Amino acid sequence: MKELKLIKKENHLLNYEVMDNLHMEFIDIYNSVDINSNESIKSKAMALLVHSKNHFMKEEKLMDSAKYPRVREHKNEHNKLIAELEFFIDKSVSVFGMNILKSFYLEKLPYWFHYHLLNMDSDLTGHLKTSKLTQHKKKLEVN
């Protein structure tokens, strides 16, 4: 039987409060599943879907406001995860579909989360921090 490999919070901090808070919420939901309960897996997958839609909306507002240059690629990654979550949740009405959702939950979600944060979100936070610093410097120059 597969086991839940917990996502460790301390390995997923970007030192950007808004995004760190959103990521901690994702981790809390993900880690709270009872992997031996199909009902729990489906419930947590649905909770992650709701969370992710809100999470991505907030993150995408940050991207737009900071004129993030890789916004299209980043949003595409968000849209892909939402579509996959919806697909696997919808298919979970059959035994086979439930097994696929369980595999997706155990294998793909933590992998996606880790690499999305490492590649996409870390790049975004770097841009946000630089953008904020540039705006602060411009304000100082005006005064």
C-alpha cells in the first residue's frame, strides 16, 4: 500500500508572506488526508481544487500588478493543474477512477507543488521583490 509522503513546510518557503501563506494552506490541506479513506482523498482533492482556484487568482493578481514577464507560462501551469484536479475528481465515481485520483494525489500533486514552487513561484517572488524595491527607490528619488 502506498503511503502519504508529507510535504514539509520548511522546505517550501519563499520569504514572501502572501505567497508563503497560500502555500502553507495548500500543504495543510494536502497533509491532512487519510490516505486509507477514499472519501478523505476525494474530499481533500476537492478542498485543494477550491483552495487552488483562490490561491491562483491571488497569485495572478500579483503577477499582473507587477507586470511579471512570464505571466502566460505561469498561468498556463495553474490552468493545467486545475483541469487535472477537475478531471480526476470527476472520474473518481468508479473504482478505477478513484484509484487514479489516489495515484494523482500521492504522486503528481506533491511533485507538481514542489517543482512549481521551485521554478515558477520562486521566479515570481524574485520579480515581485525586485519590483517592490524598484518602486521604493523611485519614491525615494521623487522625494
